[in-house]
Amino acid sequence: MNLQELNGYEIHLTRFLAGGNDFSGQIAEWFGSWRLAPLGALQAGICWKLDNAPVTLSYEIDGVDTDGNEITATLSVPFQGPQQSAGGLSASEDSVSMAADVSQSATATVAVNVSSAEKWSVSVFPANQNSSWLVVFPLSGAGSSEVKLVASAAGMESGVYTATLVFQSVNTSPQFVNVPITFVIGASNSIGIEGVANGASFEQAFAPGMILDVFGRNLADSAESAPAVPLPFSLAGASVTVNGAPAPLYYASPTQLNIQIPYETAAGTAILGLNHRGQVASYLFEVQASAPGIFVGSSGELVPTSSGAPGGSLPLFVTGVGDVMPMLDTGDPPANGTPVNKLPAPRLPLSLTVGGVEITPLFVGIPCGLVGVTQINFTVPPNVPRGTQPVVVTVGGVASKPASFTVK
């Protein structure tokens, strides 16, 4: 199922009905995100295991846009029984990368493979102005054929652009094949992204809304920190996108950037695009629903307090908890004066252990003034073993790297 936004507004998804079933609580599991970015797109893979093929199946997905308007999209899908000669469908490329200078164009080809009698079609997804740089032809045919791609940088700014070719054929298995397309305008060897890491744990674990450290060369003009919140979308001559969505910056320097992964980023492979004054670099990394990282000191000790006695109440800070409720805009902190019980907290279940002892936190939420950082307040219980103990935060079943805490 392909879902796209056509009006330029972010949609917060609230309800998903499929074949008479209510999957509203599993929207992020199906589509990879609770949010549909402006002019963005999400995909869900749905496999029905039924005794008999239904005549039709109906779908509905609802949401609220950033202006507070309620949005509903519906779909009715007809079914037909399989034919005797069902064949296969495949594409010659798993993905396609294209590059061009400003105002230039690039070309590529992808072969679609089906049996000689089978009809096929191909479409560009999403089909809006975000993908207008890509022209594909022919859009349909019968039997194995070659599809030509033309990517034009005319009128486009330097950056990294993405789209997906969706090949479909009714009487094949599978019935669709996706081929991701990446188009880089202004690619330069003078800059480079050499790696990324969780901004707290430095692990290779990434989630929407998280602080991401980006390492490389010639990434920005000079060292500069964001002067205030909301965070800016450009700093020291550098701007960043993740899957085409602007990513705000905490800090920029020639060798390191600290950015926030947009909350709109869906689980799966993400592409980071860096534009440093028209010079562009890209980097692929994997995003999951949660990837908690605890902020620690140079020796892996919990900060701001690395020790305490039973009965003492302490804070710790994490990033990578995934999406939050109430929802925050990417780059924004909670509004000043927000009541403590109204501060954004992780959508996914969170648990905390110290020395293997599970603790119910006193508070979990993003404080006013912070972006992408969740505070957890807890009390050290009397049954925690004395000495240096591991502290672990688990969100949505994903455990953090342990931080050390000394129980006195």
C-alpha cells in the first residue's frame, strides 16, 4: 500500500482500518512511522492469508494535518483468482543512483522481467512535485522490456533527492517490485561523510527524533552552535536532509555535525544528504522505531550524577526513544510553561533497570528547552547491589548500551 501527501502539510496518522480490522495501534508497524511528511510518502506491505479470495477489501487511513484539519483516505481493492500461467516479476536493479551537476541531467535504464504474455506497468512514487525531476518511459508494456529514466537538475537546488519506481503486474508473483532511485545534484569529492553515530551512546543505533553525530571532512565552514531553539535548518554554510526532509542542526564544524533525525523518518534505510554551499555528499544508514542511548561521561559513567545511595532521586538523559506524544515538530522543544504531566513522552513502552533491578521512573518526558532529549527521574531502590552497576533503558523492546552507576 502506497500512501502519499499531496497538499504540502504534515499529517499525524491516527487510524488505520483494513479489511474490517482496526490496526490503529499498529500504524508505525505497518508504515514505519506515525507521521506523513509534507509531500512525503510511506509504504506498507500487507499480506492476507485467507481461505478464499474476497471480492474486495476496503482500507481507510485517517489523520490530522498541522492546521488541525481531519484527513481521511479510503481505498477499495478488487481481487481476482490466479490464472494457470502465473509467472514471475523482477527488475534488473535493486536500486539506482544517478548524479548530475546543477542544470544538467542524467540517464539510466532498468529492465523489467516478466513472461512474454504478461502485462506490466511502472509508476513513480510519490507522484508529486517532489519527484518531478524524474521522467520514466514507457510506463507500461507486455513481456520483458527496458524502462528509461531521465533525471533533470534544471531548476533544482543542489542536494539529494529520492523516489521509488513501483513495477506492477497482476498475474505474477510477486505482483509488485520497488526500485529506489537516488539523484544527487552537485556531488563533490571535496567533501565527504565518513560515518554516523547515536549522539549519546555512539552506537550504530538510530531512531526518529534522535540526536545524530555525523563525521567527515569539509562538512561546514567553521565551528558553530545553534544560538537558540527551535533549532535552525542551516548552520555554518551547511544544511542536511534525511529522506528529503530538512534536519535541524545543534552544531556544525568542518569535521562533525550534530543533527536531529526528523520525526517524519520512517523505519528502514534512510539517506542523509549534506549540502555545504552547493557541494553535496550522501550517506545511507538504518533507522528503527527506537534506539535509546544514555548520555554518559568519558568513562561511560552516568551523567549528571554517577553515584548515589539507595533512596536518592536522580535524573538521567537519553536520546533515540522514537516518536513522542503529544507530538512535537522536528527541531522544536516543548512550549515554555507546559505542565509536567503534559510534556512529550515516548509512544513506545519504556523500562529502566539499575543493577538488574527494574525501577518505575518518577518522571519520563522531554523538558522545556530541550530538543530530541528525554529526561528520566528515578529513585535508587534499597535492593540494588552496592558498587558499580549497569543502568539500562529499554524502549519498545530495544535496550540501550549500559551506563555505569555507583551505588554507595
